[in-house]
Amino acid sequence: MSVALDTRIMQADGAAIRAAARCLAAGRLVAFPTETVYGLGADATNGTAVARLYAAKGRPLFNPLIAHVADAAAARRLARFNAAAERLAALWPGPLTLVLAKAPNCPVADLATAGLDTIAVRVPGHVVAHDILAAFGKPIVAPSANRSGHVSATTAQHVGADLDGRIDLIVDGGPTSVGVESTIIACLKSRPVLLRPGGIPRAAIEQTLGRALADSTGIAPIGGRETPLAPGRLESHYAPNARLRLGADSIHDGEALLAFGPLPPGAERASRTLNLSSRGDLVEAAANLFSYLRALDAGGATTIAVMPVPRVGLGEAINDRLARAARSR
Ligand code: TXA
Ligand code: MG
């Protein structure tokens, strides 16, 4: 970007909500908290604003965005809900995104859906996100508020570190509670497909649905042609500078340690240790994941040893993000 913007940071009060709505209406970019991670918001109906958003993130244009709305009624104006989608909408507001067929008169800019005939929609559960959506009155597209290829931001400080000078406003609502991004489910065919494990565990979704989810093969025919199902899943994501050594049950000299549960023998050899959850709680671990990865990375370690995290509940999403972070360099 040619000219650096003067990025304002406001505590999340009524004045900040009104400022956010004004910024969005003017086609500007606002970072705000959701219950999962911070989002970088733009007016979903304004193609120029959406283009600015891609530029600020450095995001490949073919990667479509999630349209956030205040309630399920607003979501129905953007997308067609089949029976499975109707069931899953019961989990809103919350960390769930549905990929659905676009509604005929969907007002969201084509750039935001990368020309697909599907659209990702979500009703976030965070009160600040909800109040901004209600004050703005239109859908807001919001990818995670990090530079493309970095780990998602879970605090306003992380947003600032990545996007200061590139966006207009950061609404600071403190650290996010869930810590990993929303679960994404495609409801396009009769059997819903898990595109991204996330803040709502698979079991909770299958229970609401009354049937098992299909797993994404990565590619599926949408609108007659082969299309990547969640295109963003293909790019390098969640990338620290340090190398990640996953499933570590011992520590090599000089490694930083990202622990889970009781520390392994020899843990004192680690250059620095952060424990996702010393009591082995996956909810706590998810909430800490991205900020601890950032912190260990900022400490300059060349390798971060990561202890095994069970693949149950939120552990599916945690392991998914760790695998991407390990793969991405
Ligand atoms: O928790 C979250 O979902 C956060 C907060 C801010 O809401 N947002 C977020 O957005 O994680 P983003 O852009 O970082 O990830 C959205 C993912 C991408 O992998 C994108 O490819 C996929 O959703 N996606 C969006 N629209 C899609 C569509 N029509 N079909 C398939 N995948 C889609
Ligand atoms: Mg992201």
C-alpha cells in the first residue's frame, strides 16, 4: 500500500461501536473481536472496500471471505438454507460457518465470494461483533485479522502488530474466548461436509445434525466445475518463523516448548516453556494456542517442540492448526 493509514485503537464501548459502523459505511477497514479470533471487517456489499481488505491482508484474491451477519434471518437473505443448514442454524450465534448456495439476490460483492456460486455465512456470538453488525445493518466480510500467512490474531495487540498502518480502526475487546477459528460446514449436497475443524467440536455438530459429517476431500464439484472446497485451506497458514516439532515427548537443547498437561522429563532444558493448559483442558488450550505460538516465535527460538494434544473435541481443530503451522515453511 502506498500511504500508511493512521490506525486508531478504541476500547469496545458505545462510541467505538458507532465509530466502527461509520468507518464500514465509508468503505474503510475495522478489526473487531469475535468469540473465535479477531476479524478484519469490510462492508460485504462494497466491492472497493473488499478489494482494500484483500490488499491490507496481502490475501490471494481467489480466497473467498466469510459474510458475518447479526442473526439467522439476515443470513437467509444471503444464502439458501437446506434442511441440514436449518438444523445447524440452531447453533448460532456461535463459532460455526455454513457454506451454502448463494441466494438469487445476494447483495454480497462477487469479489468477496471469489466468483463462486456459494457463500460462507456466520452469526458470531461475541457481543461486540454483534453490536457492530446491528449498528452497521449490513453483512460484514471478515477474515481473521492477521497478515496472510501469519497466525490468527486473538488480541488487539496481535492485530496491531500485523496490520498497523494498513487499516483504519481496531476495536479492542480483550482476548478472544475460543481462540481457534469457526468450524466450517458445507451444506450443499445431502450429506454435510466438514471443511475446517474449529470452535465447535465435530461431535456437537453431528449431534445437532443427527448424522455423521463427511470429511472434505479438498476438491468438490460446485456449480458444475471442480472447485477447491475451502480454497483458503490450500495456502500456507498459521505460519510461525520457528520450525515446529510436533508430538514431542522430550526436549532437545535450546528448543522452546509448547506444552500440554504435565511437563515431560527434561523440560527444564527448554529455552522457554509455555503450557497451553497444565490441567490438560482443551478449551483452555484452544484459547491460548495462537498467542503462545506468537510469543514463543517472538522469543527467537529456531525450533518449538510441541507436546501431543489429544484429537478429541477442540483437539481436532488444535491439531489441524498445529499441522498447518508445522507444514507451512
Ligand atoms: O472464526 C472465523 O471463522 C474467523 C472470524 C473472524 O469469523 N474468520 C476466518 O476467516 O477464519 P478466514 O478468511 O481466515 O477463513 C475463512 C475460510 C477460508 O479458508 C476460505 O477459503 C473459506 O473460509 N471459505 C470462504 N468462503 C467459502 C466458500 N464459498 N466455499 C468454501 N470455502 C469458503
Ligand atoms: Mg485466516
